[in-house]
Amino acid sequence: MTRDWVQWHRAYDDPSSPLSQRRSAVGRLIRSALDAAAPGPITVVSLCAGDGRDLALGAADHPRVADLSGTLVELDPRLAADATVAMAGLSATIRVEVADAGDPDRFRHALPADLLLLCGIFGNISDDDIRRTIAAVPAMCRTGATVIWTRHRREPDLTPSIRAWFDAAGCESTGFVSPASGSFAIGCERVTVSSTAPMPTRLFGFLDDLW
């Protein structure tokens, strides 16, 4: 990674910033997913988890927080350290892995997920990688799992295609949040049928030339 992702995350500290507004909306969708989750353990997997504050915000003080376990995957060790602190205040059974989330071998042990977070990924990878990752979602999740994803809506707006790719993968849209065209978008999907098909050896890689 050549981008300074710690510096980039500082925009979250400004409550008026689009990133902060996006994180708040993701947190609300996480709470809704926990509200709707079936009784019993809830396995969460967050890829490119950053400092983990979206999950910490969404699950804090939720009645189901004691049911949460799982894995956050973050490559930047500084952000992973912050995520470890955030998860320590949330659940002792959520681990933070300093690893490349584009490599399924680094988080395969945590699957299948009941809640899969794909936030901050689709705006940084190629269209082919987005489609490949979405196609692998049923192999990463249990039937009935919730998937939350984000993507900017700068032209050309790819969110209609992303939503169609989730449909084709066997998911059902349960929510789509976007303040306006050209702003950010957050999608929420329900996995209707899980899959035992093997995942690709690699899901995605970040592209510096998108910036």
C-alpha cells in the first residue's frame, strides 16, 4: 500500500465529513442486521476493516453484542492496532488479523459469516475484482447472512451494476442508502443461498491509480 490510510481515516473524526456520515449509516445498518439475526452466535467478518469503528459503532450496547464473534482483516498494522482496541471494548471473541484481505486464505478460518462487511473496498479495486468478490459472497456466508458494502457514486456510477451482480450471485437487496448522485452509497444484501463452490485464489487488489 502506498496511500497513507491512517491519514485518510482522519476524515472520520470530522462529523460533517461524507466519510463520517457514511460510517454512521453503516453503523445503523449493522444494528438493523443484529436486530434481524437469528438466535444464537453471530459470526462477523470484516474485510479491509480499517480501525473497526464502523462495527464498534453499530454493535456498541446492542442486546446481541454478547453473541458476536469473528475476524476483522486489515493490512495496515497501525489501523489494525486501533481496531484491536475498538474490539476489546466490544467483544473478547472478535479477532483482528494483520493480513491482506484480498487473499481468502488469510480469513478462511473465520467463515462462514453471518455478517460480512465489505466497506471501503469497491471504490479502490477494479470492476473485475468487484465482480469476482461479489460472486464469492455465497461461499463466504451462511444462508440468510447480511452483507453490507460501500462504493462512491462518482461518474461512471457503478452502483447499478454492483447491485445487479449481487442479484446474480443469489443475494436479495434489503437496503440502499445514498444521499445523492455523486455521493457515497451503501448497500445491504441478504444471502438467499450459500455455496460450497471454491473461492478464487485471490479476490481483489487495491489500485493506486484510482486516485
